Amino acid sequence: MALTGLQIYKLLPQTNCKECGMTCLAFAMKLAAKQADLAACPYVSAASKEQLDAASQPPIRLVTIASDGQKVQVGNEIVLFRHEKTFYHPTALVVRIRDDQPLDEIRALAQRIADFHVEYVGIKLHLDGIALENTSGDETKFLAALEAVRGVTQIPLILNSSNAQTLEHALGKLQDTVPLLYGADETNLDAFAAVAKKFNAPLALRAKDLNALAALADKAKAAGVNDLVLDPLVRGYADSLQTFTQLRRLAIKKNFRALGYPLIAFPGNDVALAGQQIAKYAGFVVLDTFSEASAYALLVLRQNLYTDPQKPIQVQPGLYPINNPDGESPVLVTTNFSITYFSVANEVEGSGHPAWLLIADADGMSVLTAWAAGKFDADRIAKAVKVTNVEQQSPRKRIVLPGQVAVLLGEVEESLQGWQVEVGPREAVDIPAFLKLKP
């Protein structure tokens, strides 16, 4: 049974040395919540280590792949549903490249994957890696394909081959790289585990039966490989949902260590299935082909799922100039919810009319939500005007409220004596027409 924070605290040295980055009590609470590693405490006794082993490890092990300073971390999750707390390590989105393709095509595809990025509500999103597959079964082709990929990008890798020796030779050619090795089964586990241990690389295990998968994990751990990823060999909608959920519940609710590892999924070219697997509960999703449109949709879905539900995405409050405004330009006010900000900013920019965009601190809420919660009112708007010294930038002193909170007009006029206060459109899409009529 898991220990409470106070029970763990009694087993710690209680020196408050803070070498772990916090006090002993705070460290104990982190251990109880499975958000810290006992190894961070250098003074815990051997007897206490034995008692604290269950409490010190997260229910799902954190697994890292890395290359040239780029890190991808998956696992270490502690809840089934994000509203219970939050999800911490986003699913890694990876694209497969086969070694039986011409080298020029491999280079071009690897470059496209590495270069792809999009900006979503101020956040830069990108793919996480390449899964190089030894489709040909030929080691020479695999190593040539690896060299072609490395010639254009240092993106993190998954190396996929049924031959452990091929993987060993591939790892020998890589420097400052920790790839995921895929995929060991009961026929080749010993050889794969030896290679993974030699290069300190994480290892993916595959088995259709969960009992067999747990046995493989125990065997790999006994062989000295601690960083594991599991593939239960499910590829459809229903079996993926059922099996991945079962594995997550066993790890988190039952603390079943043998299956407490990140999962890897292979949805093929099915974007909808990939989306389901991001939500429930893949650590790695390997796409068969690369499409900018599909990648964008999956990255946005992932970003929304892995945003802390108790902390909305928000921008920094302040005064933002758009289209080179001057002292006669209007001041449009809104909240610091990212989607609200970018919706308004994009419409103003697209209109071609200069304006100041005043972002009030509303705890990251949208306009109506913030108003209903008392986070966007006349006092906050007046405070934003004062803090940002808007009068120095816009001596015309004309401020425009969002149409959804027209009810604030009178209160804002009282709070901002001498200002011309107007009510703007209810929807951002109507801002260009408003600025055209009232520049």
C-alpha cells in the first residue's frame, strides 16, 4: 500500500539540506504524489530506501529519448483524467521512414519532418522524432538510411529492427544520441536487452497478451534495462481504447509495476485513431506517413489535452501596438486568454487599421467567463490603463470595450474620467468593419 506524505517524511533524514531542491517535508509530499524520485535524496538510509521504494517511483516510469540536446520525455503520469490534476509529458508524435526508400527521398522526408513547425496561440508546435524502420531487413541499407537522416537533422530517433546486431551497429554510429530501440519480443529479448544495456538506451517490448508483456518487462528489468516502452500490439479503435485504458488503470490505480511504462502506438495513416491514442493513453504515436495538415491537427489536439486545465493558456497583460498605431489610434481592450488575444489581434492586423490592443489581466479567462467570475470589470480595466501608461501612447483617450460586456460601459466611464469609452463588436470577426466605420 502506498505511504502518505507524513509516513514518508518519518523515513527521511529530516536534515532539510535542500540538495534535492526542497525541504524534507515537501520532498516527502512529492514522493507521496509520485512526482519525485527517491534518488534525489543523497542521505536516505538503505533501510528507508527499501521501505520507500513503492512511494518513490511514479506509477508510469519517465522515459527519455534524446539527440544533440533535444529531449523527448514521456510517462511519469499520475492520473487517468486531466481534470483530476493535469497531464505532464505530451505524447511524442513521430513519423516513420523506411530504409527501402531511395536515399534522396529519405533525406527530403527527414528534412520536411524536422523543419515542420506551426504557431498556435503563441506556442510553437513541432514533431518530436523519426522512427527509422529496417523494412528491407538489410543492415547495410539501414545504416545508409540512418546516415542519410543524420545528414540533414539531429531530431530524436526510434530505431526499429528485428535484428539486435543491426541496432548495435547503428548505435555505434551515433554520438550524443539516446534512441528508443524497437521492438523486443520473447524470441529475441536477451539480445535486445544486451544492446539496450550496453548503450543505456530505452527498449520497446511487444506482446499481444498482457501477462506475456508483464513477464517481458520483468525479464528486461532483471537484465538491467529499466527504461521500457510497451507495445500491446493493438491497432484498431476498440482494442486500442480498451487495452491502453486497462494498462493505464493497472499502473495508476493498482500500482502494477510490471506494466507501469509508457505505451507506443502505430495508427498507420488513420489520423482519427492517432487522436484517440493521444488522448488514451499513448506515450509515442508513430505515423506511417507525413502530412502537414494531419500533423497540425494532431499537434493542436495534443496541446489542448496537455494544457493544465486549472491554468488556461494566457498571454502577458500589457499594451500591444498593431499596424503602427499613433496617438489618434483607438485602444481596444480584451482579456489575456490566448485564444481571445490572437483572435482579436489577427482581425485588427488583417483590417490594416492601426490600433492599440490593451490586454487586461483576467487570470487567463475569456471575456464572458472573466466577467461572470468578476475577473474583468471596470476596476481591472482602469488598472490596466494605469499600469500600461496608455495615455502616453494614445492621448486621444479613446477606449473600446468588447461588445459582450457592454454592461460595463457606465462603470468604465466613471473609472476612466476624461476617456471616450465605446462599445465595440461582440465578435472578433466584426472588428475590421467597426474600425473602418470608426477609425
